[in-house]
Amino acid sequence: EDVKPFTPEKTKEIVMSLQQPAVFCNMVGNWPALHWNVKYLSAVLEGKTVQFRLGLKTVDLVPQFETSCSYVEATLEEFLAWSCGQPSCLSGPFSCYDYSKYWAYADYKYIARIFEDKPEIFQDVRWSDFGFPGRSGKESTLWIGSEGANTPCHLDSYGCNLVLQVQGRKRWHLFPPGDTSFLYPTRIPYEESSIFSKVNIANPDLKHFPEFRNSTAHVVTLSPGQVLFVPRHWWHYVESIDPVTVSINSWIELDADHEARVEEAITRMLVCAIKSAENPSDGDLWLNPTEVEATSHEINLQYLNKAVSAYLKCQETSVSGQARSSSTDAKQRTNASCKRKRREVGCEPESCTLLTQECDFPTPKAEELQKIPFGPHLIQVLPQSHKTSVMGTVAVESDSGDLLHENEGEHFGKLQCKRKRLLMNNDCETAAHQMDSDCSPCTSQTALSTNDLLDCLVNPRVISLVAQLLLEKMRV
């Protein structure tokens, strides 16, 4: 049972070569983390509370960003009782939230933080089997949700992603980087390293976002014991489809992250400067709850300079071919969990070692890309077919008997989805989107807003160009 289909070396080679999502099967059968259901974790935490994000199970055309959600502090025992509809919840932290109308999500919880007094549990997660020795639960995050709990469609600026499903199932909708313009990227609400889509994937508004019709989704239902690989810059919308779900993920650093950090530093400077000047009280909820505060211009500038220095250092190291020390590798593993929410873990710009990490993985050779061993142990997450309804599914069975569902259908923009979403108003949806089908401006719109300007200024294409110009200036 401990024999795995791929060695750690081969698995890492696959991960660093893959340019599309795929699911690893039969790779984690001996991981103690497979026992991390909510009941078990509740016993381990011994009454410790975690923060849950709550949203309404209501369909709407607007994405349900974190800025529009409610939040409660609760124990996992209270969450489990609420998700089972037990009467005891009438007086607990979930008492104001009817389970039939709301979902709850304890998302993006650093395992190193919530289990800081039980470090032995870190070894239950063994990413060393995927070719990353020393990487454990300490460099991972935990996600616990009820049915309907979801993450708005976004891409991660840094790294690639490995996701282990532990309890229940989650449905992933993934879009390639080439579909970015079809997904109408936005940086409001602002969160470092997360670029959100203005489109509600579950119920797209094709009048305001017609180009979404041209996007192509890769859809997969991830079951317990399976590990999903999400390549760099792939967009994803994720939803829990069972009463209770638990998953664990870890981000893998890439050489390209150095340039991405420069782009993120530029974005932070622009967003914080312009939005703080307009509304210092954050009244229009432009700052995501994961970002504790809008830092000063001086700190943001310092962060930018460190990001540029780290990028240039990486380029020098790559050219000279200097050997990398094992201590640097260990530092990179530890810093992986600092991908988002920098300030939440006390990783300030002036001391963030992410900005000084050296180059890591080599660029895969062309011949390696032709040798990906797809089969029962490594299943491609395929794009949707153009022939059948998007809600149709094909089950692919792994050796372990788990079913991997791959949706087939027309372009994702034609989805007739029954998912329930929060009904909300968001200030981010403003003049640029208030257009009739003939592209004439809405008569009620009289002027461009700050958000409209920011949508253009911090568009990923613009930021990428600015970053290249800055780096070119530094080289000169």
C-alpha cells in the first residue's frame, strides 16, 4: 500500500514540467493527514476557535468577494453541529445564520499558526513524496467549508499549487492564462498576489462581460485522497459540493515569482496611494479582509526596491551558475506559506525573506514535456467539449476506485448553473461595466470613478509592462 506510482524525483519532474492542471491518484495513501476530517481536527484543537467566512446561498450576477461576507469566530465542534442542523446552534456563534440559507468557510488557515502548540502534527502532511523534501504541514494551509462554500474566481501571482482533498468533494473550474482577458481581471478588492475576475463564474453576466463566452473551462471534481496540481497563473473558482469539506494545499515557488513580486509591489503602491487618497476610511470596501491595512507609501516603496533587488540577484545567480546552499532551500520552503496575507503572519516588506530567495527550479526541457505519464495515476483535467451540455459529466475511475468527474459542454460562458450565491452590491462594478449590448454608455453614468481608473492602471498587462521598464532601467 505504501508503494506509489511515481518516485519523489519523477513526481517533481512532472510537477515542474506540466503546463496544464492534472490530478494525482494513489500518491497519499499512507499520509496521516488523510484522517484530518473535521471531527478529528476538532479534537486536536481542543476548543480553539477559528474564523469562518459566511455567505448567502443565493444566485447573483456579481461575484461574492470576501469584502461582502460576514465573519464569526467558532470552534470546529460548533461548525460541525451547525452544518448538521443541530438545535444547539441556536445560541452559538452561528445562531444568526440559517444553514439552509448560508454557507461557512474557514479558508486559508495557516497550519503552522493554528497548530503552533502541536508542531508534531506538521509531519502528517508529506509533500516530500512529491519531490519537495522537508516540506510538510508547516508550509501548508487548511480549508474547511460547508456545502456551497466557495472562493471567487482568481489567479495566484506566485508559484504553482498542490491541493490535497481530505474530506468531502470540491469542484474546481480552471481557466488557462491565455483566457485572462476573457475573465475581466480586477485588483479591487485588493489583496496581494490575488487577481480576481469580475465575472461570477457560477452565473456569468454576459451583457457586461461578453468576452467570457470565449473562455474555456477545465472542470474537475476532486475527491478525498486525490491531489490536484494547479499550474502557475491558471484561474480557478472552487466550490464545496458536500456538506463538509477539508482540503490542504501548498504553493511551490518558481523562478518567475521574482518578476511577479516586482509587479505586485507596483500594484500595491498604485492601489494604496490612489484609493487611500480618495477614501482613507476604506468606505467602499476596496481592501480585502486578508489585507490588514493599507501601508504607507514609504513602506510600499521599500517593498518595491527589495523586490527589484531580489529579481536582479536571481538573474545574476542564473547567469553565473552559482551553487545554491541547502540553507537557502530550507528558507524557501518555510517562506512558501507567506504567499498571501503577508502582514497576517508578520512578514513585513522590510524583513520579508521572500524577497531575497534565490532561483529554484530549472526550466523544463522540451523533450520532458512529451514524457508526461498520463494514465490511471495522473489524470488530465481536460477542457470542456463543445458538443454537450456543460453540466454533463464523465467519470474517470482511478485504481483506488475513486471517481474523477470531468465536465463536458459548450464554452463555460453558456453555463446554466444552479449554484447559490450571495446577493450583493459592489462598488467595483461601475462605469466600465454599465454598458448596453451596443456598447453605448449607460445614460445614468456621468463620470469615470477612481475604480475605473484603477482598473486600467493596474491591469495585469499594464503592470507587466511597467515592471519590465523598471527592471530595464535598473539594468542600465
